[in-house]
Amino acid sequence: MKANKKIKKNESSTLSLLPTLGFMETLDLGIKFIFTIVAIMLTGLLFIFIHDYVTQSTCFSINTVSIHGLNRLTRTETLVQAGLTPGDTLLNINALKMKKRLVAHPWINTSRIKRTWPHTLDIFIQEEVPVARVNLENAPPLLINTQGIPFAENPPETTTVTMKLPLIKGLILEKKEEQWGFHGTLYQKIMGLLREDPGLPITSITADIATGITVDTHFLSNDLSGQPVETPITLKLGFSQFKSKFETAGKIFQHLQQQGMGKNIKAMDLFNPERVIVTPGRHTSGAQTPQGA
């Protein structure tokens, strides 16, 4: 009986220690967890400090900015559009964001950013190339690029840049697939004319759904002193064979000039190239009344 009592007493003592051991293990686990969180936070702060130190270090400061591809735009305009500020370094600039800012400018088609270590930033841009102005009612003319896409207005300050571009009349600006532009057969014909021979001396183009394309151009003739002068003339080209019709008109003009009649031609109707109609008289613009196309 005494032996049994001793065994029960030892068992009771062992059981009383279990809660104490569980509490200590939980406390130890909690302390380790807290230390882990603090270590992670300190490591994060260390990395932030290192990042800020490296990106703002003068070791990679931008001392030289080279801009390639400038034509119409100025260096100052490009730098402002890029968003560069004093103190920027090669590491803290966001090249993707800078490219997006640059192409947001109406005159910039594409852009590329290159870091040349340790202190040079190269900016490559491709400017839009205007091929014509499109006349709109109650609005400034729009400039269109080589793809026929309108990209900017033609305000007075760009007149000296675009004064030699042909003025297109008769097109309607429409919104299609969330983008404004020009559409339709006549629009495609006009772009074909401009792409086929961009060197043609065209001052204006009129689109008409009934008669096709009419252009104001000029041919060279000689004045009394033998000096070449520009003789304006209106050509009605219809819907096709623009290049060959221009060549036909040139030959007819040369023949009439030899006969002393070159300066007295108002217009030529080449809708049917087999039956060209020449209208004598003083030239006036053949693109005065725009028609919807």
C-alpha cells in the first residue's frame, strides 16, 4: 500500500509540470517570431537605404544628354517632354515612363532610351513626317503623316514648316474604333496619289464623290526673258491612273507652250485620258467648294 501511494505522488508531480513546459515553448516560439519579423523589417529598411543611396549617388548622375533625330522639335522641348529634372541619375529614371511621355507629344512617332554608363543618357526619337494638310470646317487644318493618320493641328506657328504641303479638301473626319481619322475610297485614292509620287508640285487636292480627285498644280514655263516661271493649272484626274495623267498633262502643256499658249490654260480635264479637255483662261483654284467624301 505504501508503494502504491508513492507512485501516485510522483505521477501527480509530473502532470503539474506539463502546463509550465507548454507555456515556455509558446513563449519561446513567440519571441522567435517577433525577432524574425524585426529582422525582416530591418533587412527591408537596409535594402531601401541601399537602393536610395545607389540610385541617388552622384556616381551615376546624368551629365550628358544626347538627343538624336531632332528636326522640327527643339532640344528644350524634347527635354521638357521627357520629364528630366536636375539631379536625375541613370538609375532613378524610368525609361518606360519616359518613352510614353515622349510619344505622347503629337510630333514624336517613336522613341528609344539608352543609358551609356556612367553619365550619359541617349534619347532617340523619330518625328512625324507630314505629307499634307486636311481642311476642316470651323477648325484649323489637320496634319496627316505618311500613313494618312492625323497627328496634329496646323496652327499659325507651323505655317513656315508646312506651307508647301498640299491642302486636302472634301474629306470628313470620322471616329472609328475609338480613333479619329479619315476613311473611304477617295481618302485611299488621295493617299495613293501622295505616295506614288511625293515630289509632285501639288498645292491643293479636292475630293468629290462624283468626279473624283481634282488637284491644283503648276508647270514651268518661260517668261519673256527666258526665265522659268510657275504656271498654275487645275487638273481633273478622276479616280485612277494619276501618274500617267500627270505625264499626259505635262506633254500637252509643253506642246501648248511651244504654240505660245502655255500661260493661257485654266484647267485640263483628264477624267478620260483618251479625250482630254483643255479649258483656256485665267487660272483659279479648282478646290473652292468642298464636297463630302
